[in-house]
Amino acid sequence: MRLSWYVFILASACIAFATVVNAQQPLPAPLPPQPVITLTATASSQLANDRMHAFLRVDIDNPDPVAAGNEVNTRMAKAVARAKAVRGVEAATTAYSSYQISERNQPLRWRVSQTLSLESSDFTALAELASKIQSEDGLVLGGMSFSVSPSARRTAEDALTQQAIKAWQARAQTAAQGFGSNAWRTGYVTIQTGDFARPVPMLRAAGVQAAAAAPVATEGGTSDITVTVSGEAILEPARATR
């Protein structure tokens, strides 16, 4: 029993001595923090709009909502059939609405409306189609716009992405040298794409007679396609040169 007690005391003393010795030894110096800089680089190009969009509508007012709806359906059916007969034109009906109009000293009436959306890469064919639908089917051209097709945008964005990445890498290299670092590595990076359409005059028709009197302008304009690369460049500690 006494021997065990001596062994316990000796072990405790050894542990205490080791603790004191370790406490007297200096701790290793902490690693220097690695600076992180955030950089942004962009690449852009201007593409000609290759898609044309036209929006035509029919509005019918009638005290009888059924009669108004039948008139809208008849006109729209003729317009859709005419559009589907033109090769390369995509047609879709949208924005159908029916509501009652109440005005002072005027009888109650119903207004039924529907919009026809047309899209094509053949500007001339679509312009001619819109004019015929106005003059022969009784729809009104409500607006027109232009855009870049998805395939053309995707091709441009792929090329611009590579350009933006190279520009970002060059900027990171320059920044690293400015901070006195011999090397850097990539941290968190994001890539964003987008396009900005340049303003194109919108054709708005006040009525069938006025709209059909003048030809539809088909100057598509251009869109600016942009790719932006933003991210972190983690600087490595400077190494002494021999």
C-alpha cells in the first residue's frame, strides 16, 4: 500500500515537472494570415437582334358578353390560321380578358380582349403578316420588339466567358504583384451573364385604319451581351529569392 502511494507521488511530480518545462518553452509562431483580394472583370460584345416579336390584339365591346366573346374568338381564329400558314412564324394566343364597363350616362357593356403573339427571324415576312392581320382580320398592332435568339446568345456568352476569365486572371496576377506576393490561388468565384437590348422605336397602333396605312418598320437594332467574373484571389506568402 505504501509502495503504491510512493509510485503515485513520483508520477505526479514527473507530470508537474514536464508541465513547467513545457510552459517555459516558447510557442511556435502563428502562420501569417493569407491576404484575400476581390476582383471583377467583364467581357462584352454587341450582337444584332435576330428575332422579331409582334403583339396584336382584338378588343370588342358589346352589351352581350356572349356576343362579344364570339366576335373575339372568330377574329382570333382567322388571325391564328393566317399566322400558321406563314413558314417560320411562331404564333401563340395570350392575355384573354373579359370585364364589364360601367360609365356614367352610358349603358352597361362588356369588353372582351385577347392578344396574339407572333415571333420570327424573318422580319419581312412577319411585318407583312402583321399588316394583313390588321387589315383583313380586324386586329390591332399593339407593340413590337426585337431580341437575340437563345442559340446566338449562348454562343456569344461561351466565348465571352473565356475572355472574362482570362481578364480576371490577369488582373489577379497584377494585384498579387502589387501586394508583393509571388503567387496566388483562386478562391470563391462567380460568373454572371446578361444582355442589354438597345432601345428600338416601338410601333403602337391607334386603330386598324391608321396602322395599316404605314408600313411596319423592321430595324432590329442590337443587344449588348456581357459576362462578368467576380471572385477571390488568395495571395501566397512572399518567398525570398536566392
